[in-house]
Amino acid sequence: MSENKYPHLFSPITIGKFEVPNRVCHVPTDISSANADGSVNQRVITYHEEIAKGGCGFIICGASTPDKKTGRPTVTCLAVDEDPLIPGLAELAEAMHRHGAKNSVQIQHPGRQAAWPRKDLISATDMVADIPASAGHEVVYAQAEARGKSIRAMSVDEIYDLIEKFAEGAWRVQQAGFDSVELHGAHGYLIAQFMSPYVNKRNDRFGGSFSSRMRFVIEIVHAIQFKCGPDFPIGIRYSGEEWIEGGRMLDESVQAAVLFEEHGVSFLDISAGIFEMPGPTMDPMYYPQGWNTYTAEEIKKHVKIPVITSHTLRDPDYCERILKEGKTDMVGLSRQMIADPYWANKAKAGKKEEIRKCISCLVGCWQESLMIKRHMRCAINPAIGDERFIDFKPADKKLNVAVVGGGPAGLEAARIATLRGHKVTVFEKSSELGGAILYCCTVAGKNKMRWYADWIRHQITKLGVEVKYESVPKPAELKKYDAVLVSTGSETVRPDIKGIDSDRVCTFQDVLRCKSKNCEFWPQKGKPEPAEVGDTVLIWGDHYGAADTAEKLGAEGKKVYIVTENASFASWMEPCHKDVMDKRFKGGQGEGLKGKAFAHPVTVIPDSSVLEIGKSGEVVLVNGRFERSTVKVDTVVLANVRENDALYDEYKKAGLVVTKIGDAKKVKNLRGAVTDGANIGLTITEDLRINANDEIIANLPTEIEL
Ligand SMILES: Cc1cc2nc3c(=O)[nH]c(=O)nc-3n(C[C@H](O)[C@H](O)[C@H](O)COP(=O)(O)O)c2cc1C
């Protein structure tokens, strides 16, 4: 191992009475992968064990309910509400201890934000919430009554009953052998509902003044101390700022920290936000690294117990710096550990470039999993939630694999197939690998996508995958390959309307093209320039290309219109991103983000299509009621996309063992593409066939003859 570049990151720290080997903390992450009764299973163990193997010093397991009956934050969260759950929890604790990590379980009651049950949700008050980005989103709406769903204020008896359940839950965590327990007082969940001046308008002893709003959590702390003894360390996670008008801001959070320390709390885990404001709560791509560090920094000045900061921490250099500067005692990583559980080992070994940095897309871990009641996944790490990708078996026989198209699906297929021992050749039409990911690189606020592009390109180089640039192979050239994977992505639709060939018309790919001539990833000469765009622009489409073009051009000060045939724009988008984007489109900015995003608000024209593009830029639109209107613009950007699968048909006719993956198969998103690529990379094995569903399969039993 090389010399330790990060002496602060890799120095021990004491929490309560135990020592943590380094300053890297996995902040609680509900992976919603437990059994239906909240018990631990192998998937939960594997997730946490990999992070412990990966060198993380302190692992706080995600939200675990103290009372399944009244609230689960996600349908398959962990539970700590029955003694029969203790043996499973003990196995979980042991699996982390085996690899040197200290640990904790976060106890959380979701209150109004429960994903389950669906009716009669308990809260500090009966305040109705509009929280479409929460995993409990379908049960808490502004129109809750109309939908027959309700939130009600807890009675004082119920509050005391639940305090007892929190304490019993903590006792089970202690019995299971965990080093500590954490209380979830952040993000608008039940404890936060009591703590927040925005939510808690009770006028009894549990609401109103600061000390009354803190009573619920403080009573829980006392009940745990009584049940588990004064030496069992208790941490509290809460938001340094809630980022909502009337919510708790930093000065009160400092006051809370002092109070918690006085009451014997052993560590503070400072988060951000409340779910009404999903931006700071879940930080989509727009949020820069460490944007929330200032809250821990301020709180740390007022207490002696360890303080953890979190939110968009990705780079070990940055983490080392804030530790060195004394802004925090520990760095808390959630999504980064999902994208790469081996972050700490890679940092310690000085192999920063090997870290698969989380791009904060929230697609795999949130939109397409917890929000829709599935086990957690990751857009860029296929091993999350799919253990087939951990330590997969090398192929018995080395095959020749052709990947046509060097975008995310093709590159992930190439990576996994090569790791399994196959010989892979990637044919790429352009002079650069990366495909559709690259379009985000030029969009302010979206360029974290470049991190993934660079990581996967680095892997392809490191693995020695052969790449043929500016190459579209003919069927004859592919005859020598055992399998052909068509990953040619999507193409922009060019409808046959009057004016489509005008100089004013370009595609979103033309606009989002990167300018840099001297890119290490563009080995060939002749990189095309991005398109020139006028001051007023109409974007026609409703997918990533349209949204990203609007953001890029909006940030450059252009006046932007978006035309979509749909009833609203970007209903497919991950909701935390959509919340921030919509605010930016309206002329504002996401909470916690600095400055104004665009000079002009972006105008969305829904339920409409383009009929004609006039010579002087008059674009004729028609809406769903067949009413026509005209917008005068300098540039029209085409951004509707469809599958680009012409090569697949050609190869299939030629009798090749071929399949299509990624957008070429169905236009989706990065997670869809990477998952497709990973799956086929794992499938390719001796004895390949095309099955009756037109998919490549292997390993049919020998008696099956086709
Ligand atoms: C899938 C997922 C599950 C989460 N579960 C929890 C949880 O159980 N408890 C909690 O306090 N925060 C939870 N969070 C929030 C994270 O701990 C963290 O504060 C947030 O993702 C921002 O930090 P990051 O950039 O390191 O991910 C969750 C976040 C995600 C994406």
C-alpha cells in the first residue's frame, strides 16, 4: 500500500466508549431490502458487509422501525420491534465487526411519511403535507382527504407508548451486539415532525416552545438510557437547516446540539432538509460537493461530542481537507457507498481514480426502487441488490464478443464480459467512448455524469478492451464473433414537416457536444464543434436531451421554450431533480443552491406539437384542441428520441448471434442501460443461443436440442 495521503481521514476517533478505526462513516441508508417482517436477510448482510470490507470505520444501518404497525418508512425497511428479530440483527452486527467496522442502527418512525400503512398515519400534528419525492409519497398529499388518506396528531398516551417502543428497539439493537444506536430526527420523519417549528404547532407539552418541541426526542434518549444503561452510546441525526419557511435554521440546531450533549448524547449526525423541500434533503446532481459542511462546522464549535457531516461527499481530497480544517469529526457517505462500497480502501491505497463516484442521479437508489416499493438498486453499480455481480464466476471458455456502440450499455457489457475472461472488441462510430452520458458533461449542474464516463472509460483502458473508433462493422466482419451486442443507443427523430431542413434546426446532440479539443478520450482528429444557437430557442422533445438542453441554454442566458406533446414536461424525471429543475425553470433556484439559475424563466408549452418551421423562425404549433399558435425563435432543437436499432436487424438477417441492449432496445435511462449491459456481460458463456424471445441465453440443459 502506498503512503497514506489522507492522515486525518484514516486516524481513529472515540465515540462514547468505543474507538472507530477511521473517520469514514456510512450515514444511515434504508436499502429497503429486509424481509417483509423487517427481519435481516442475506441481502442486508451482504450490503453492509461489503462496506465493512471496503474499510468504512463506522456503519450506521438505515431507518429501522420501532413499530411496524404504525409506520414503516419503506415497505421492506428493517424493524426492531420484536425480540425474534434479534438473532438476525446479531448476524448483521457480526458481519460488519468481522471486518473491523464499528456500527449502529438508526431507529426511525416515519410518522406522516410512512410508506406503510396507508391509512391513519400518526404525526406530531394533523398538518397535511405535499411530498411527492418521499418514499411515502402516495399516502401524503395535499388532497389527502379526497383520496381517503389521513394524518392525525398523536395523543399524549400514544406518544409515551411510542417513546417506550423506541427504547425497546434500542435495547434489541444493544442485545444484538451493535456498538450504538442512532435516532432519526431529520428529513421530516416523526422525531423531526416534533422538533420542527414548521410542523409542530401543538399547544401541549410536546409542542410550541423550543424545549417542548425537543421533549419527544429527549424523552426517548432518557428511556433508552434507562433501558440500555448510561454507557450505551446514542447518536442523533437531524437537519442543520430544514430549508423551509418557518422551519428550523442553524441557530436553533446549535441550541439543540448543546441540549443533546447535556442529556448524554454521544454523537451528532448533521444532515439537511425536510421532505417538502427534496433538494437539500436528497441533494440531486445540482448540489456541489460538501454544500452542507457549514452546518456541522458551526455546530461543532459548540459541542465536544463527535460531529458527522454528510451530503454530496465524494472525493477523499475534499474529505481530508474538511477534517484537517476541523470543520467536522467524521465524513458521512450514503450514496457514495452504494456506488462504491470500497471507497475507503481505494482512498487509503491512493487509488482515487478507481473510485466509482456517485453521480447523485437518485434513479436507482430512489426513483426506481424505494419510491416504487422495490429493493434498492444503483444506476452505476449493478451489484447493489443483485449479488450475482459480487465475485462473479469467470467464464469456462473464452469467447469473442463484439460490442457495437460505446455508450454506457456497451461499455458495461464490455467491462463485465472482460472481467469474466472473454475477449471483447468495442466498435464505436465516433472517436470517443461514452455515448449519451457525454451530453450531460456540458450542462452546468449535471456534469457529475462525467465522473461516471471517466470511470468506465478508465476501466475499459485498464482492462485492455480493444476499441475500434470510427467504425461501424458490416455483418461479414462480425462472423468471427461468438456474440454481437448492439448498443447503438437512441437517435433523434426528424419529423417530415415543412422547414425541418432549415439552418435554424439542429439536434440536442449538436448543442450539447463538448468543445474541448484536447480531450484524452478523443484520440482521433476532427472533433466537431457544438452548434451555434441564437438568443431565443425552441426545444421540441420530452426526454433527457430536452431537459439538459434547456438547462444548458437557460444557464447561458438564452430565452427557452420547450414544446411537448405530453400534458406536462418531464413526468419521467426523478422527482427530487424535477422539483429543483421546475424551480429553476420558473426563475428561482433549488434551496441551498446559490445564485439565480437562469436570466429568463423557461416556458413549457405542454400538450402541443410543431407543425411547421417558417423561414424567419416562426414556429407553428398545434395543441390537443387543434388550436394553432406561433412562436418566433432563432433556433429549433430537436430532442425527441427513439431506439436506434437498424444495425440489429441487419445483423440478425445475417444470422449472427446478436442481441440489443440499452437505448437501442428501449429508450430508458442510465440505470436501464448499465443494467442491460451488466446482465448480458454475465450471461455470455459457452453454448450461446437466441431464445424464442430473441434474447441471448446460455447453459440450456444438454438434452434440449434447438
Ligand atoms: C436510498 C436512500 C436511502 C436513505 N435512507 C436514509 C435513512 O434510512 N436514514 C437517514 O437518515 N437518511 C437516509 N438517506 C439520506 C442519506 O443518508 C444522505 O443524507 C443523503 O443521501 C445525502 O448524502 P449522500 O450524498 O452521501 O448520499 C437515504 C438516502 C438514500 C438515497
